Amino acid sequence: MRPTAIALLTLSLSSPALVLADTSDGSALIGQDWDTIVEMARGGEVNWFMWGGSDTINRYVSDYVGGVLMDDYGITLNRIGLTDTTEAINIVLGEKEAGVTDAGAVDMIWINGENFRTMKQADLAWCGYTETLPNNVLIDWTNPAIANDFGVPVDGCEVPWNRAQFAFAYDTARTETPPRSIPELLDWIKANPGQFTYPAPPDFNGAVFVRHVFYHAAGGVEGLLGDFDQARYDAAAAATWDILNEIEPLLWREGATYPTSITQLNGLFANQEVAFTFDYDPSQFGLGVQSGQYPETVMSYGLTDGTIGNTNYTIIPFNSPNKAAALVLQNVLLSAEAQLEKALPEVWGTVPGIEVDRTPAEIQAAFAGIERHPSVVDPAELAQNALPELQAGWISAIEQGWIENVGR
Amino acid sequence: MSESLKTFVRLAPTLAVIGLLFFGGLIMGLMRSVNYMPVIGLTEPNLDAYRAVLSDPDFLRSFGLTLHISLTSTILSAVLAVGSALLLRRSFAGRRLATFLFQLNLTVPHLVGAIGILYLFSQSGSFARLAHAAALIDRPADFPALIYDPYAIGIILQYVWKEVPFIGVIVLANMQAIGQDYEAVARSLGATRWQAIRHVLLPQIWPGVLSASVIVFAFTFGAYEIPALLGASYPAALPVLAYRSYTDVDLASRPEAMAMAMVIALMSAVMILIYTRAARRRGGR
């Protein structure tokens, strides 16, 4: 029964791909002449699975990036929105299990952190191709914050897209002076019960907030860098859960429940149920004001004891049938023009994943001329107090620990 | 070719799709739930995932919550549906309009209904704003917590809103097919109106009410989207818990996710069994 079912499944999945040139063989593409790759990709399609919770990001990808791909290369970009990146990894994993090695449904995923570790752990990524991309020269692989994804070496298995650093946001019309550090925030919560909450991990942003408290409880991030260490974890975790359980009755809804997503927290903030929200991507606050979700009095800010920063990437699964088109897509994403467009506050306003000083002079000038949305904190100012991400082992342990010790 | 064979051949494409996709998925899920997943190195089948899930207090609490959501929604919907059907079968001016309005939200998707409930009943929703305008409350937190609440009031509200017309339409059709003659006879023999309903009408519509209710119960027990949108962070409804476990970054927790899914599937299977027995009873009369 099983081999028949798999054969049928494989057949049904592979038939549409057979119509066009099959570019599933990654090793044949590596080191290939770029023009040849572009010709192989021309007229094809590429399925990009990415978190779909932001209309502006979706518009940039579908309209701008999709437009460039169609106009310059005749490639159709299918953007598949996800609420959780793990969904895409589950698809690739299921395909690998069913023996689908060259006709997968996923050609590219927007990814970082634990999900990247999972892809590497299960051998789901296509690696070693980055040198083939012409725009690879714009990437600073000597920067450890780019060559390591949450402490896991990238090893040519993905390419950077954006950089991001966590920031808080408040409404100047409602809150006079926001707390500028984790200890100040904890005091503020005690003085203003019911006005703060955070999304329950495993929500991405909620988990980052918990890590800020974890760093604070551990007396700084220095002792947490490197491989996961049970003894050091236990010491810091106990203090973290004490802090979070102590403030729990003072949170929104007396801590009886937590928002389950950052979207929910943003909604509570917009409806004035809570005084703060936060995001790993501070440009979201400017976009929120532009779309009318937040009033113009909303401002974002960093902490004096630092906020966590990361790089996010795009990855190509081992079984993507459209690797040539995926390479062209990655090269477009890395291009100076696309990174500039993405940096415009009305488009997205995110920090580039490439080195701006390696781009042509006119692009550099355009970058320098970008006027930040007034609600978005200055990335340079934010970067003065940047904290590193931990290795994935720490992150899973903290999320699990929160669910067991605080969430239930 | 005999008549039954012909019918079978005609049904074959449908059966093949159901068989392959449904049972194929079910079998894959079952294999994963017993820790058989060669792709990540799990080749020795065992029942560890079931043992872990069934002894996990989180799972048991989620199971209890889901049972509460399904039972409460189903009973409330069935009672309201029978009551509405009794009113709607009478003849009165504007009956057509009333029946149309009654059935209207059958066409509205569950998700849309959930967003509507959210906008109306959340602590910063329309009713909270009205209450604030009427100076009944000072702050959003003063409005009673009906969404994301431990008793799943928001979820049950949404299900009742959606399922009352579903059961109601079935029961109404049932009542109209039966007609009012039996009740009229009972009344003529001295039964009160309530006695006629209780002892004559209800036994006749009972199998219909039961089978519609079983469908509602099975659906609400396995549905993900409404508890995901309107539920509290803890405890989560069973499908939400299973999904969270399925999207856990740790691949080792996939078997537990599948074990939970199998428990949900088992509950639905039991419901289908009850349904077919009820349907057979109805058909037998």
C-alpha cells in the first residue's frame, strides 16, 4: 500500500514541474555561468513561502520583487503567506519522508534562528551555492552576525535579506516617559497594573521579549553565549520565572491569559488596552501609523541595557524543483536597487542585509537621503546598545521553560 | 455488469480521492504517532508519544476544555434550534422573512463570524465602547472578559451563533415533513400543547436533532480556527494544542502532535458511529 501511495503522490506533485526545464539538480548549477542560470530560469516560476502577517511586506514582495522577476526574467513569483515559518519546513520534511527529492512544493523560505537549525539538522537545505550569485559580493560574510544565524554557522546554506533589532513602542499621548530598561519596565508594570502584556511564546516576538528578561536575570548576556549549558541555564531560568511570575498578576487580564500572537498584542495596543507593544522590526511602527492603525503620537525606542538584534535570511530547500529561478530571486533580493526600495519608509523601511558602502555611488546617496518615518527609532541609535541572539539550544529551552513555568 | 457494480464504478473516482488522501493521511499520521519516522531516524515503533500525551496535565486540561466547548455549544445550539423551529413552523405575517433571516448566517464563514464576535465583544469592542459612552465603564479592563477567557465564552458564542440555524433548518424540514396531524390527534384526545410536543413531536424529530447535533459536536471538537482566534493562551483547545506541538521547532515533538491528532480523530470516529446509528434509526421508521 505504502509504496503505491508514495508513487502516486510523487507523480501528482512532479507532473506540473515536468512542463518546464527541471532545475532541481543543485550541483549542476553551482559555479555555473550566471547568464546560463538566468536562461534556465526564464519563463519558469518560483514558490516563496514566507511569514505573511504584514500587508506592506507582502506588497513589496508581490508587486515590486514579483514585478522585477516578471519584467526582467519572465519568472512568475508565487508568494505563499504563512503565520508560522515552521509550516513550510513541515512541508519539506513531509516531502523528504515521502521520497520527493526533486519536485518539492517549496522553492524558497524566509527564515532564521531555530527554523534554520531545524533545516540544517534534518538536511533539508541546499548549500554551497552562494558564490554563484553575482550579488554575493555585496554580503559581508566576515561579519559574525551575518555568517552565524542565531549562533549557527550559515555554511553557504542561506543568504541574508534584512537586519533587524528589537524595539518597544508607546503612545506619547498616553504615556509620558516610557521605561528605558528592563528593570525600569518591571517597576513601571508594578506601578501601572493591567497595562502591559506580551505574546505567549512560542510567538516569535513574545519569545524575544522573554529573552530580554532572561538576559537581565542572568546579569548580562556574556555568560550565555556559546553552546547551551544546563547549569548556567538553570541558574538564570529560575530567576527569570520568578520575575515573570511576580509581574503576572499585574499584567493585562491579571495574567490569566496572554495574547497568542504579536498581531493580537498590536491590536490591544491600538485599542488602548495596553500601553506598549514591541517588534523585532521597528519599521512596523511607522507602517502602522501610515496605515492608520496607530495614531501619529506612537513612537518607538530602544533600551539603555540593550535590545536584541538579528539577521534574517532566505533559504532554498534541497528538493526545490526551481533552483535556477530561486537563485535569480535571491540575486534580485540582494541587489542594491531592491534593498534600497525595501529601505524606503513608505515601502517597508527595514535595514539592508547587504553592505551599503559596496553599492554604486548613486545608490549610496539614495540610502543616505532616506527620511525615516518619525515613529521609527533611528537604527544607528538602536545599534549602539545591541545584544546578540543566543544559540538555538538556549532559545528552545527558554521557550519550553516559559510554557512550563509561567504560561500554564 | 450488475447494477451494484456499475454504481461502484461510478463512485470509484470519489472513493479513490477520499481513500487515498484521507486514509493515506490518516495512516501517515498514525505511523508518526507511534514514533515511526525514518526521515529523522525514528525507526522503532512504540507508544511513547501516547503515553507522554495522555499523562500530560496540559493535554488533559485541553481535552476537558474542548469537551466543554463542544458539549455546551451543541446543547445550547440544539435547544435554541428546536425552539426556533417550533416558532418558525407556525404561520404568521412575515414568516418568510423571519425564516430567511434565521438561515442567513449559514452562508457566513466561521472565520468571518469569529472576527465579528471579536469586534463586538472584546474589551475594546463595540459593546465595550457603547458601555464606555454610557459611562458604565472607565477602562477597557472594566468590561467583562468574554473573549480569550478561561470559560471559552467567546468561542461558544460564535459556535452557537453559527450552529443554531444549521440544526434549526434540519429540524424545521423534519417538522414540516411530519406535519401537525399527530399532534392534532393528541390534542383532540386531551393532551396539553406541551404534552403534545413532549410526547408526540419530540420523539419523531429526535433522531434528526441527534444526528445534526452529533455533526456539530464532531465539528466543534476538531475545529482549529475559532479557538485559535478567540481562545485563551492557556489552556488551549485540543486542535490548537496539537497544532502548536506540530509547529514546534523540535522535530522530536512531531509524534506527540500526531498522537493528539489521532485522539481527536478517534473522538470524531465515535461521533460518526453514533451518527450512523441515529440515522439508521430514523431511516427505519
